[in-house]
Amino acid sequence: MSFPDGYEPEKFIRIAVHLISHKDKGDTIKAVNRFLEYDANKISIVFSYKHYNDKGDEETFLLTGDADKSVFNRLIKNKAGSLKADVLKVPHHGSKNNLNLRIVQRISPKIAVISHNNGKFGRAKDPHPNKEIIAILKKSGIPAYYTNDVIKNNNTVCASHSGIISSASVTII
């Protein structure tokens, strides 16, 4: 079992137990939620799915949830399997806190999919997907497909896509 960067197993468990035992107004659920909100992206699941297409070629999909950079760094450090994937579901709606060029290069996707709704999180000024992530994908030559138009300063900078996505080696319906 692996724990978020900066946490030894004992420390991670001690924090969880402390938050749960110091209930907010007697409500354990609130305490658990507070703990999960504190570090939820650091414990997000990254799932690799391999599939054989109609031609018999293997296609790999990397489903990243809201995993932040520390999750990817931990996977790289621990050599937890290959992060290479044909299709990358970009983490956390395209947040710059969850992905960087080094990680994208490690994954080396043929295409990227960003599920978003132009939402701002916390004190962010740039709604998701962040312009840095859009630039990284463009600079890397990775075609990106968006669930909604990407709006920056009231202008559509990337159009949404619906329907079949087909590249030289990958088809998503």
C-alpha cells in the first residue's frame, strides 16, 4: 500500500483517526468528509484499462479521477506499472495543480479527453481546464477532446466534441 507524498503510514492513519475522533458537533460523517476534502486528490484512484480493438490492437486508457501531481510522482517513483496510455482522461477537469509536462511525457498519450464545465475551484482565476494544461497538450502534439466548449475571457478557445473520437490508432465511442 502506498500513501500520499509526505505521509508515512503511521502519520496518515494518525491524522485520519484524529479527525474522526474529534467530531464536528458529534457528527462522524462531517469529520470523515473533512479529512477526505483535505487530501482527497492525493488519494484519488488512477486506473489503467487495456482493451483490444476490432483489429486486435491493444489500446490503453488511463482514467485519472482527480489525482494530483503527487499521485503521479508517487506512481513514477514506485514504478507502479507503466503510466503509458493511448488515451488520457485528464485529471481534475484540466487543473494545472494535477498535471504537468513531465507527467504528460511519461504517459505519452495519443489523445487526451477533458471532462469539464468551465468551472472555477477555490480561489482560481482561470476556470478549468487551465490554460497551462491546454498549452502543454498543444505543445506536446496531443489532440485534446473537450466535453464542453472551453471559454476564456468570454471567447471559445477550444470547441467541444461529441460522438466518435477516432485517431490513427484509437477509437472512442
